[in-house]
Amino acid sequence: MSDNLSRVFAALADPTRRDMVARLTTSDATVGELAEPYDVSVQAVSKHLKVLEDAGLVSRSREAQRRPVHLEAEVFDPMTKWIERYRRQAEERYARLDAVLAELNEQDDPQKKEGTAS
């Protein structure tokens, strides 16, 4: 995948990786700590982290003997902007549809159109 947005979405397509990202929002963690709740090997977790790292979602550092994994939250900004653009467009379409339906309802009920009540 050539563009970063595609890599981010592809990385987040896996539920285990999404869960890891969610857990990293609270604090950095080592590979072993991230592997704890899963019934998979540390090697499998490392492969998941490699996908997240390639997408720019996480980075690894060295603190003495510890190698914590850190969430790179700014990577979500382009994704959020992309989603927001399409959310706004969908809302605009729904608003236009609401206006058309309201107009059709007024045409079906002449009393509403004239402003008189029965």
C-alpha cells in the first residue's frame, strides 16, 4: 500500500491490533505486557506490532533493559479528517432529503400547508 492512510486502515482492520492500540492509549507497554491478555505467542504479538509500526501507529524505544511500545496518536489526525469530510457530506445529503420529505408531507396534507388545524 503506497499511501499512509491505507496502511493505517489496513493495520486497524484486525481486532487484536485495534485492541492493542486501545490499550496503548492509557500507557506505553512492552511486547510481553501487550501479549498477556491474548492466547497467542509473544512472536505473534510482535508481528502485529510490526504492522502497527509500519503504519506509523506505534514506535518502540529503549529505556534501560525495557523496550516500551508507544502509541503515535498524531497518525490518527489524517484519518479523522478523512472520516469527518465524508460524515459532513452524508449529513448534508440527509438534510436535503429531510427537506424534500417535509415538502412532500406538506403537499400531501393541505391543512399543514395553509397553517390551519382541524
